[in-house]
Amino acid sequence: MNRLRKWLTPPAAVLLGMATVMSVQAASRAGEERPASITRQRSNFNADWRFQIGDAPGAKEAGYDDRAWQPVGLPHSFGIPYFQASQFYTGYGWYRKRLTVPAAWRGRRIALEFEGAFQDAEIFVNGTPVGRHRGGYTGFSVDITSAVRTGENSIAVRVNNLWDPTLAPRAGEHVFQGGIYRDVWLVTTDPVHVAWYGTRVTTPALSERSGTVAIDTEVRNDGGKAVTVSLRTDIHDQTGKIVATMNDRGRRLEAGALATLSQSSGPIMAPALWSPETPVFYKAVTTVLANGRPVDRYETPFGFRWFEWTADRGFFLNGKHRYLKGANVHQDQAGWGDAVSNRAMERDVQMMKDAGFDFIRGSHYPHDPHFAKATDQIGMLFWSEAPFWGIGGFGPDGSWMSSAYPVDPRYKAGFEESVKQQLGEMIRISRNHPSVIAWSMSNEPFFSAGEVMPEVRHFLKDLVALSHKLDPARPAAIGGAQRGEIDKLGDVAGYNGDGAALFPNPGIPNMVSEYGSTMLDRPGEFDPGWGDLPRTPGAAEGEGEYPWRLGWRSGEAVWAGFDHGSIVGRKFGSMGVVDYARLPKRSYYWYRQAYRGVAPPQWPVQGEPAALRLASNSAVIERADGTDDVHVVVTVLDAQGRALSNSPPVTLSIESGPGELPTGRTIRFAPDSDIPIRDGQAAITMRSWQSGKSILRARSPGLKDAILTIETIGGPAFVPGVTPIAPDRPYTEAKRTDAEFMFAPDASFGKDNPTGASSSGQGHSSRLVNDGDPGTSWMAAKGDDAPWVSISPEKILQFRKLEITFPQPGNYRFVAEVEDQNGQWVVVADQSATTETAQKRIIDVKRVVGSRLRMKIMAPAGAAAGVADIRIIGAM
């Protein structure tokens, strides 16, 4: 039996669990009264910015004329409107906004809290630099007190998304659009206050019978005099009842100092436990007193729960075994790119929950803090990942297709510091979420130059140690651990792709962090796309519908939940069970039926189109502040109102009211375009910055129009003819010719990418066919009379040459095939009758654009079928 591996911290399983730290706002939507002396205010700062693409000398100055700039609201991305193109703008962008400071704020601290800006942000107030943050996926707070004045102030933010050899990630299969693409908040406090994300809640000695609460609170004294600081913390249950109160005797806090005050509760009997089925919250309400006067009030939602990752029995939540069934999720959506609203994140989490999943891997970077709040509230277990990220087929430095870890010694220290900084910020921001069950150090960092792999392994060990120091209550996982001998460097291994078949019972807690990778546009097939899961050693002898779910494995996550943008092409980004516009593919309905027992809908069929229908997830936008939106769906109908699969071009327009689409007031859906209508449906999200009714109309030649009304109920009133409407942002579809393929024609691909084989002999795994070492080889098992081996370069390539090394000289013969973009296997080289005996061969192949190579091998007499090394030469 494998030695049991639990994730426990003395004296027992210490659990962190809260939703996003919530400060009390000036006007609480819950209507809760605050003592008048407590001065913390937190207000949305997303509206009424002006934006200019490119650098703008002098734009930091208060008197700069920005009237010609584009009016925008946040979240905002350089790339809006964006629809899965592989190309995107890289460079600078400027944002400017006015801030009026009332005289009543004199003596308070004023800060701007950014939830994310990609990826290098410089902040100026009235021309004075007040802060800079490097790292595109984690939030930061900037104290602007010293630079503001009573009255009108100028806020300017200069952002760039230039690739930087010292800034993580250096590589990744996504898109990296710049901008202030997450929310910004304006926060004012007393000089003595809780620091940014300054609470840490744990629940030691937890069981079903009782639990205690321990809370560490960081308090700052930004005033000019020392004070005596004390805390009072009340624990509220889900009904609002106070179930515990903690006081301390106080301590002296010098001017300019930061102190951490610790409190512990007595036993709380029979606490309600958080789980995906029961996402129950408690709340720690901390009051800060300075010299006996209450000066700050800070709320920390959290949950009681404990978990274990084990090497031989899988995963346990609250003492009960649970096989994790989940999906990988990127953050971007159709039209808006990375700049999505909080409501859109909630819909994403809910869609995965509705499919029957209970787990989300946040691929492959720290997600918006509201995303983890949504996983908490909706009930989804969450794997949060740092942006140490690699991509196969990497080239020289200069883009996000570089070695994941620097080769040039000049960049190593800066890069390591960048990863550690963002890991620390991720943990600080999300450490109190009950849904978070692992911190992942990486995704596929083995896609680094071979000469630096020893440094990669050493660095991963450093990250694991740092994670343990910052949060001893959660495991440090290694995500994408199927190559590079890195899987046992952390507490949990996440194996991607063929890792499902390559690591049977590895002796450490583990899961398949990616499986599937089915490239299909909607509607797709009514099929789960299990990928390599059924090839798990031992699955053939297993029982039940899912025989690969063996005791030592903790779970599995499909690649992917949603289609996403990709620098390696739209097709490669289309592996979701839901498409980019958030319309389900048929595979989504397969999971929903298998996991929840919900029958699939009736599929639309070809017919005679007569009309259009418009529908939305809600008739109301509750907040006109960039945090809320509606998802609008257009459907083609016949004369009887039945949904059809016919997909004519459709134009959707906002005829009146405050609504805004990513393209402005109008968007056109067309078959076989970047803004598609498929299987009779298209969709987009709409947001609004004023209150009022928006009238939408969908048109298609020869069909009856559809009309939909959406009312925005929060925000300033929209006045027709007076309030400016959203400007047109036309989308230009990106086209690439053969001459524009990325990389030089002799670029090499395939190393360390997923492999497959008809069989593998003992000690001759298929992964040895592309490990870059001709001294190791894949060999078929004895008795395999039709041996083959395959490599998926994880890109859409134009195949041009193959460099093949066989285990020894001899008359090895083969047929090479490429899976083209239509899913058909095309013969690109037929060497079945060759008399060649050279051990290494370079062969020109038929130029086919495709995604996977398969070689059928015929061995010389007396030898086993095998290949020592394959290099794919081509262009992306």
C-alpha cells in the first residue's frame, strides 16, 4: 500500500475559507448600519475613463487635454472587440480619469485598489508617480493620499503588455492583451486601518461536532502619532447570529508601523460545513479601535471545511471521499476578451456547476478575485495557479512562445522574483476562500530549454517552500507535471494529456489536470472526449462506466470548459465544451446528462427559416458600473417557432437606450466568420453605464425581426439625445496567408508534447519518442502486429519535414500521417517500401496543415518496432 499522504497542518487539518474580503462600502447594499465614527468607504471606480492606444507623452500631467480620447468604462482591454484571433496589439495604452476629493476626506487615507492590469502599470496622480505594479494577473493597492488635493484631481495610468524576459509568464497558450481589464475600487479609511487583504482566517481543530476560528489581522498606522490598537471580532453564522466574539487587550502601534494581531475563538458547536452541495458562509466582522475609538470595520466571509489529498485513496472533503470531476477555465469571453464582468464570471462558474462538475482549475494564472468568490458562493472546488507557464515548440526570446524559464543569466533573478511576487499576491488575495483546495506553482514549466531544466526543478522547490510559508494549510501543487521529472517536487501532481496514461499510481497525491483536448466548433459531438483517460494502466481491468477512476487518483478536469483566445490559432482555442460566446456544445449536454441526469435538448434541424428570437439570461442589469451585464442569444426559428440549425447572417443592434456591445451599438453574426452564427444560434453580452431601457433588434434578410428590452436599474439616468452612446468599434477579421505562418520554416516542434501509441513495451513509454534524447526510445509491446506512435504538437502546423531517429541502423519502414483540420488522416510520407537503413533520416513530407502526427512502423527482421526520436519541422 502506498504511504498515506494527507494535507494536514498541526494540530489538525487547518482550513482557510472565506469569500473575497469585503470592505464595508459607504452605502451598504444590504442596508446594514455602521457606527458613524467608522470611516472605511469602498466605491466602484470603473466609470468615466478616457483611453488612448499607444504611448502619449505628457499624458500623466493634470492639465493634459484628453478630450479626443475614447470614453471607456472598466473592465477594458486594448483588444476590444476581440474574437479569438491569434494576433493582438502589444504596446502601450493610457487611461485618464477625474477624481473629486471633498474637504470631508481631509485626514483620511485614500487608495486605489486595482484587481488586475496587464501587465506593467504605472499610476500617476496630478502628474506625480504614486505606484507601479508588474504582473498582469494579480491585484494591487496604491495609496494616493500624498498626491491628491481637495477638489479636482487627475488620475492617469500607463499600461503596457510588452513581452518582458523578466516578467511571468514568459510563455503560454493564450492571448496577452493589455489594459485595466479588471475592476478598480476607490477606498478611503482612517489612518489606522486593516491593510489591503489584511485578514487571514483559519479554522483549527475542526470536526462535524465543533470548530474554532483563528484570525490574524494586519493593522496599519499611517497617522503621525502612536496609538493603542485593539480589535473586537464577531463571528456571524449564515443567519447573521453572532456565535463567537473575540477581544484583545490592545498594543501600542507606532506611527508608520504595521502589526499583525492574532485572535482565537472558543468552540463553535456543530458548525455548518461548506461543500459544493452546501456552500454555507460565516463572517468575521472585525472592528479596529485606536485609543478606544472605533476607526475601521472589516468583514471577512469564510467557510468551515477540511480536506485531504492522499496518495492511495484519493481526495476527501469533510471526511468524505470525493472524486473531483471538473474543467479548466480561462478568463476571456467573446467580444470583451479578458475584460469580463463579475456577472459573466458567475455565469461561467454556474455553467460548469450545471453540467455536473464540482471542480475548476483556474488555468493558468491567478483569476479575478470575484471568480473565487463565485466558486465559493455557487459551490465549486477551485485550483488556483501561479503564472509560471510553458508552451511547446518554443522559440527564441521575444514573445510568449519563449522558454518558460530564462536561458540568459541576466534575466533569471528578475523572472524568479516576478513569479514569487505573483504567487504571494495570489495567496494573499485568495487565502480565505473555502473553495480553494490547492495552490499550483505552474503549468508545464518543462517547456524550458534543456540546459536550464535543473534550475527549473530547483526553482519549483523554492516556490513550494514559499507556498508552505505563506499558507501552510493548503498543498503546493505542480500543474502540468507530466514531463521534466517535476511531478514529485510538490505535494500534489497534476498530469496533463497523456500524463493520464504515463503515471500509474505515482505514489503521491495526484489528478489528471487536463484531459480531452477535442477541437470542435459548436455543435460538436454528443460525446465526452475522454482523451487519454481510458488508457490509464489498470483501467482495462477496471469495472463500471469510468474504470480509470482508480483509488489512487483524486480526479480529472476536461480541457477545456470554454473556448478561448490562443496565440496558436482560433481552432486550437476551440476545445471547450462551451463555445466562446458561452453557448453549449453537445459535449456539454453529454456531461449534464451523465452527471446530473438531465436529458439533452432537442437538437435543431434544417428547415425553412421564418423568424428570429432574442432572449437573455436576465431582463435587468442591476449595476451600471462594469460589474454586471446580460447574455443575449439570437435563435433562428421556422414559422411554427421551432429552433432551426440554419445559420443566416444576423445583425443585432441597440436601437435606443444605454446598452453597449463590445463592437459599440451593432454587431453582425455570420457563418464561417470570427463572429459566428452556428447551428442556428449566436450570442454576445451587453453592458450599460446608465439606467434606462435598452431596445435591441435582431434582423436577417427575409426573416421576421426579433425585439428585446433590457432595463438597467442602477447608475445615472440615460437621457436620449444628451447622454453619449457607445462609439462604433468595428472588428476587422484577421486573415493569414501561407507566407505569414509563424516561426521560420525550419522551426522544430513536438518535443515533450503529448504522445500516444498502439502499445508500449516495458521501459519504452511513448513519451521517450520526443524527449529529445536519441538514446531512449519508444518500442511497441510484443505481439503488437500493427504498431504506431503519435505526437500532438499542440498547435496547428504546416508540416514540412520529419527528422526521425530509429533505435539502431536497419531497414525501418513507416507510413506518416497527419490529422488535418477536418479530422481526416492524410498520408504525408510513405516509406513502406524503402530500402534505407540509416538510423537517422530527414524526410520532406507533403505540406499539410494539421494538428497531429502518426507513424505506423514496420521493423526490420529480428527487431522490435520502435522509434528513438521524432522532430517535426514546420511552421505554425
